Amino acid sequence: MKLICIGRNYTDHIKELANEKPTDPVIFIKPDTSILLKKQPFFIPDFSTDIHHEVEILVKINRVGKYIDKKFAHKYYNEIGLGIDFTARDLQTKLKEKGLPWEKAKAFDGSAVIGKWVSKDNYSDIDNLDFCLEKNNSIVQQGNTSFMLWKINEIIEYVSKYFTLKIGDVIFTGTPAGVGVVKSDDILTGYIDDQQFFSIKVK
Ligand code: ZN
């Protein structure tokens, strides 16, 4: 399986990194080895001193599909989740400056936190979900899916032009503002509405 990630999908986050607003979604892929194993802490890798948290709504694909029209995209996922796209911001900045791919900064081991999954039927409107990330019990990131530049069904349409979606693939839908550095002993806890989806320790 693969993790397909959307970059620059919330205007407030584009502003905080002084990025240009894209005309098409920014896409990158993480391999399955990037998934942080259940109940394991996140270990800060030795190649970065500026690992940032990015909390993101996740979608789990449950049907094989290619060239999926956004009208039918809702048939390709049943479950919604929440996760973190850990990013070595120092490394990513260097790679971006040189126009190089981001994988070393984005796709390293442990860089993808995937919390629990819940049925999308639990929510009356997928495009109006409140979510947040707490660091050591204070809210650091807050978002609502209504502020996505590309909504979930549009993301599925767009990415499936390039990549066949397979059962079990996960889409990371982009992060709102408030990304920031993590330190040893931080506890990161993610919520959709009031429901906790993950809690992880940084080491
Ligand atoms: Zn991200």
C-alpha cells in the first residue's frame, strides 16, 4: 500500500510557510515503511533538528480505481481518520531551494502517524469536520475540512489520474496552519470533534 499526501491544501498554512498558492494540488507519496508502528513512540531522526508536526485528515481507500470522477469518489472510501505527516523542515527547505524531491524530508521511517479509523457514516458532512492537534495538552493546530482548497472527492479525482488507487491506500489531505517543531518528551494528541484518534510520545 501507499500513502498519497497533499501539500498546500489550506490557505492559512500556505501563508505561514510563504509558499505560493498552487494551481494544481501538490502531491507526494510515502512508502509503507514510513508508517509509525502502533503504540510506538516517534523517534526524532538524527538527520534533522527541525521536525514539524502536520496534523491531517486521512481517507482510507476501499476499492481499486483509476480516473475516478469526483461525483463517484465517495464510493471509494468508507473510513476517515486522523494522522500526522512528520516533516524534517530543515531538510525540506534545502531540497525545495534546489528544486529536488522531498522524500528524505517527508517519507522517512516513522514519518506517518495513522490513528484509528471510523466509518464516514458517523459524520453528516465530510466537508465540514473540525479537527485539532494538542501538544502537551495545548492546542497547536486547528482546522476544518471546509477550508481545504481541494475537497476530499476532488483530491480522489485528481490523484487517481496519476496513480491507481488500491484497497488500503491512505490519502493524507493536507495540514492547516500551526505546524511547529517537536521535542523529546512531547505528547501529541489528535482529535476530530471531541473524539481522540491518536496520542503519541516523541523521543
Ligand atoms: Zn502534510
